[in-house]
Amino acid sequence: NEYGVNSICTHLGCVVPWVPSENKFKCPCHGSQYDSEGKVIRGPAPLSLALAHVAVEDNLVKLTQWTETDFRTDEDPWWV
């Protein structure tokens, strides 16, 4: 399955950019960090980034809600 992550920090909702040189997402507001799968690796963020299914159809990128088990935690997704 192709997936993407919603880059909204789970701490206070700041946009979290990808930092290629460090191979992780870093929140500019309070320093939370997420790995390449969006799993939180440094707080204060309490949760990993939300997942979404990603598909390309007719040259358009289509995102759909991820409702299955979060493969990073083996738990139900918190964002559903």
C-alpha cells in the first residue's frame, strides 16, 4: 500500500516540514520530530502523524482516509 503522512504536528497543529539532510520531519514550533514514516521520535508531540492512502489516478494524486490498523503501532488509528 502506498501511504503518505499528514504533516500537521500532533502537539499544537503547526505544519511540520521534511528535513532531507536529517531524514526526518521537524516541527519548527516546539521541536517535535518524526521519522520517515511519521512516527514520533521526540516530543512534546504525543502522537505520530496521521496516515493517508495515496494513489495516482488519471495523472491526479488521490488521498483517502486511512482507517485500518496503524502499522507503526499495531493500534487503531487515533485520527479516525
